[in-house]
Amino acid sequence: MLTKVEVGQFKAFGYVILRGCLRPDEVRALQEAFDRGIESAPYFDAFGTGGSKRLTPFVEADDSFAAVIEHLGIDNVRE
């Protein structure tokens, strides 16, 4: 269950940190998938030349990303 502060943070900034929703091996698999994908992702310099990269569509880049879309540990978090 999210607190009022967490809900407010999500509404204000578009993200909230959800601790303990994924097992350590799931987090590790996501990190490894991100590292592999971002290495070959094209640079995205629409807002300057800071070296940003964009991995889109990221869900198709690795099955680990798709697995979290309807993951029960995340899906069960409610306002």
C-alpha cells in the first residue's frame, strides 16, 4: 500500500521507489538487460549533447523488461 506522500511524489514527478517488490535476482536480471541494451542504444541529443541514450522500445529489447509489466509484486501496489 502506498502512503499519501508516495502517491503525491508519483503524481508530482512521475515515479515512486517501490522497495521489496522484486526479488534480488529479478533486479539483477533487469540491471543486466539494461546494461546490454543501453550499450548499443542510439544517442538521444534532442536537449543537448550530454551523451544521453534512449532505448526504445525497451520492452522488446529483453524479456526481463516485459516480465515486470504485470509482475504481481508491482501490480499489487495500490494507492
